[in-house]
Amino acid sequence: MQLLKERILKDGIVKPGNVLKVDSFLNHQMDIPLINEIGKEFKRIYADAPITKILTIEASGIGIACIAAQYFNVPVVFAKKSQSLNLDGEMYCTKIESFTHKKVYDVILSKKFLNADDHVLIIDDFLANGCALNGLIEIVRNSGAVLEGTGIVIEKGFQHGGDLLREKGVRVESLAIIDSMTDDSLVFRE
Amino acid sequence: MQLLKERILKDGIVKPGNVLKVDSFLNHQMDIPLINEIGKEFKRIYADAPITKILTIEASGIGIACIAAQYFNVPVVFAKKSQSLNLDGEMYCTKIESFTHKKVYDVILSKKFLNADDHVLIIDDFLANGCALNGLIEIVRNSGAVLEGTGIVIEKGFQHGGDLLREKGVRVESLAIIDSMTDDSLVFRE
């Protein structure tokens, strides 16, 4: 997605430890017109898929998923990173290791909101080693729902989480795939 | 907001400990058309305010803020509940006690994204004792920005956080204020 790649080149900042900061437009401050274009692009890519629900994970994925959901006319459901007093009843549970935060989260989703009748699109802001996405995919599998595919805003191709999932047959659609990045260069996959 | 009140009566579930579960449409699964109506209503209420930025806090506020921001044509910035490796530079910091999770969070916002030129609307899903909202207001005050007001989806009027803020002169606009709730009755403020 050209508009996104241009924005990453303009405002993204590469930090030590393979960190790409896009906090000025994607995951701290959010540029809503850009995210609308991202939502439209996910709909264009998945135009023929019979999506019934968009699944994401708190926190940064939620805004993108909600904006995108407007183009799919489906509800969003987001997995939560820790047990809440307000969540009860049966849960799908998994563990996710965060690349950014260097820790392991318990991730839960109420069974009420995903079942075998659903066709799921998973949306998230980043895909690196794939831990978060693998956790969400596990939740979809456990629910019996059909995983139609995943929509990722920025994939760090050099961390290979996306390629491993593609090899397993998961449809991974990333709007920008970065194959290498250093302080002064950032190379997108063609 | 009549549509919202009807939905709370239809799908909200009162649990012990003054907990109102609205996870089927607001803060776990999200009904996007309803949230669009909520966003339009915030814009109607704040039509004449010169809002430049919508501030919220992760996680449940983000989707509502992003959908609402489409009607204001402004960016969203969301405060984060814990230090992230991806956040550096100068931060506004505060502490917020969560009614739901019974713990205290460090809450941070990058100083890059809020300054004295901004006119801020704070949006959140719930207002109970006001801890989260007080923390966000403190961040706005520290930034030198003008607080135009707050937009809350559901206020628990019987916990008085909203009334205390109104007494201090903060504009608190809640789309549904619950003055009492029990297992079999839920009374909205007129």
C-alpha cells in the first residue's frame, strides 16, 4: 500500500533492537484518515471472503479493527491480555509472548463471541515473529470458526513470522512488508 | 441517548460488585453501527467546540475514540497503561486506579502528541469513580492544552465520579447515566 509505505518512510523511526517506531500515526497517536484508507484496503483484499467477524488483540489493534469493520459491516471482537473481573463464563485462553514488552501474556476471549459459524479476519498493527498472531489463530481454531485470513498493517519480513504462517497455508496479507531496516535505510518487499 | 439506553436494558448484565457487563456490544465485542451513532452523538454535543485532538486510554476507549474521531476530523492519541520499549522521549505520567481490575497503573503519554495549542476532548467507555478520567485530565493540564470536555458512553451516576468533576467545572457529557442498578432494575438519570 503505497500511501502507507510513504508514511513509514516519512515518519517511521528505526530504533536499536529492530524496533520501528510509528507512534506518530499508528499506535500511540492515530491518523484516522490514513487508518480509513487501511480499512478500505483490507476490504479490497478480502472483498470476496465471507467475513462475519473481525478479531484483534488489545490495545493498538482495536482502533484499526474498528475502522476497518465499517467496510465489512461486521462486529469486532478483541482478545484481552489479562483476566478482568468483568469477564466471566467460558473463555478461550492462550499465551502470547510480546516482542515489544519482552513478557508473556495470558490472552482470553469469551466463548460467546466466536463460534463454528464464524468466518474470521484477524487484524493487527504489527507482525514480527508471529507470536501474537499465532495466539489469535489458536483461539480461532479452538472456536471451530473458519479463519479466512489475516490483515497486518506492517510486517517485519526479516523476523519471518509471516513467512512461517504462509508456509502453513495461512493467508497473511500485509500492507507493508519490511525486509531490512537500519538507521538510514528501510527496504520494502516488492 | 435513547438507542444506547435501550441497548443497555436489552443486553447489559448487572453483576455483583456494581459491575455492569456490556461486553456483547461495547468493550469486548463491539457493535460498530452503534459505536458510529455514539461518535455522531459526541460530535452533535461538541459541535461548536474547537477540538484538535481526542484523548483516550487503552484499551476499550480506543475503538470508540477512533470511530468518533472520524466525525471531528482530528487525530486520536491514547494513553498507555505501562512502560513500553517502543516509547521513549519525554512523557506525561500519572497513576490511575482501576475500578474493574483493582490495581494501580502507571499511565503515560508522549509529550510529542499533546501541547498547549491543543483543544482536547477526552473519550472513554465508562465513568465510575472517575479515577481514569482524573488521570487523563491531569495529563491534559500538564500539557498546557485546553480541556474542552469529556465524552463518556456509560456513567455510573451512583459512584459520583462524574458529579465531582462537574462540580469542579469540567464539562462531562455522558450518553447514559445510571443512577441505580440491581439484578432486576436499572434506572437512568433523566
